[in-house]
Amino acid sequence: MFVADNYTAAILLRRREMEPVNVAKGGKAIPHPALRAPRIFADTATFNDIKPLFEAGIINGLTTNPTLLKKAGAKSWDEAKKIMKNLCDYLKPYPVSLELTELTQDKMIAQAEELRKLGENSVIKVPVGGYTAIDKALDPHTGLKVLRALWERDIRTNATLIFNSTQAYWAAQAGATYVSPFLGRLADFAYKNDNPERNPGNSLYRIDDHKNAKGDQNVSNTEYVASGGARKDIGIRLIREIAQVFANYDIKTEILAASFRNFAQVSEALQAGADILTVPSDILMKVADHPLSDAGMVSFVEDSKAFT
Ligand code: E4P
């Protein structure tokens, strides 16, 4: 399990400069104790999942992507836009991330302008890399160029599909408002692909043969390599690594931890220094629960019958 040691003053100072979240509206005698707590977003595009969480005050933002929109029933771009518009209206003024589906700079910028009109609270989600996996002829720096162009146009962005701190750093450098490290997919990948005879994490980090047969570098996460331990918590370590890099250089881009699979990862991301956590609705529905809370409530309610 990840343990957040060496929690530096620099990380704390960076958080102090973040926008306050729980602001009291006039006349409050008790200041809110968690003024700059990390914000929690729901990672879904399905309205019925969002409503109870928003009404409970558990979430103050949303992230969507093409997969989540498809799950929410969108069968065309117009339908997807309709869903995105409704979500922006419902959540406003809280941020709603809307992902670009175009793959070239000019078209992506035009699509960002189109999505921006869906709501003032829209945030444009830009895949940071992966373009040449779709078509070798595409520009590998498309995402970074679009992030910069949108920053120049005063459009807020969320750099998505981040799997190492270098990608996060370059996205911040390009002007991203948020970076989204996908911690759950990293953990999934390590669990699925690690070779049991070698150090855990070898599928991504290959500390003992950092070049493959073609001579390509395979080391993707320096912090993990340095840790050298038998761990599968590489997703969380990535959050910690980005938090440290951003603190070192006073980078205000917010770390939006994404791709959660369970409660343990939520707790670990809070320890690691994430600024925002975007969590699937089924996990958020259960955040107030614990089997021992259940047992405790049953006995307290039973005993309280003595007073009725
Ligand atoms: C983040 O913004 C993404 O929408 C999301 O967290 C991806 O998660 P997944 O790995 O469950 O698809």
C-alpha cells in the first residue's frame, strides 16, 4: 500500500494558493474547516447517476469522455452534444470536462470552440498523446499544440490520458488547467502484464533491460523505478510524482486524479496530493459506508429504542 512519506512543505504551499472550495456565504460564525479540500468530480455522463451525488453535495464537477457518453446513450455527435449541454446546465457553475474527438489541430480548435458554447463551465478535454497510434501520419505533438492554442484563447483545458509525470509536465507547460493521470489503468496494466519472475512493474518500467530489442526506451516512471519495491501501486505513485514536480516548480495546473477502481485508490490519491479526484458514481454512492458503520448503527438504533 502506498504511504505518503516526505510530504514536503512545497506541496502544502502550492495547495494554499489554490482557489478555496468550501466558501461560506455571508454571516457564518464557523469558518469551513476544509476550505481548500480537494474537489471531487463524478466520472460519468449519466444524469441519473449524477443527480443523487450532486444533491448530497458530494460532487462539485464532472468529467466525461466518448466512452461515458456512449454509455449514457449517445448515438450521434448531436446526441452527445445534447447530453453534454444538459450536464453543463445542471452542474453550473461547476466545471464539466468535455472531450475533443477530432484529431488534427485546426479541427480540434474548431471543435473546442463548439463545445465551449455548451456552457461557461465547460472545460475542454484534450488527449495529450496517442495520435500516431491512430494514424502514423498524425503529428505526435497535436495535443500539446492544441492545449497551448486553447490557453491562448482563454479556454480552460483538461489534458487527458496522462500516464507519466513527463506528459503531465509538458501539458502544464503548454498551459493545461488540469492534468488527468489515469491511475487505475496503470494499476490494471501492471496487474495484467507483469512477469511474475521479475520485479513488479516490469511491464512498464523494465528496470533491468531499459531498452527493448529495437533499442527503444521503455522506462516510463522514474519515481517507481527509483522506489524499486515490490509494489502494484504505480498509479498512486504517479500522482505523488506529479505533485512533487508541480510543487518543485510552483506549477498551478491542478492534478485531476482519474480512472479509479476502488476505495483504497481514493484514499491513496488523497494522501498523494491530488487536487481533484474524478470518481465513478458507483464508488461515490458508497463513500459514507463501512461494514462496521452498518453494525454500529444497527446497535445504536436498537439501543436508542430504550428512550422512546
Ligand atoms: C477521466 O477523466 C476519464 O474519463 C476516466 O477516469 C477514465 O477512466 P477509465 O480508466 O475507467 O476508463
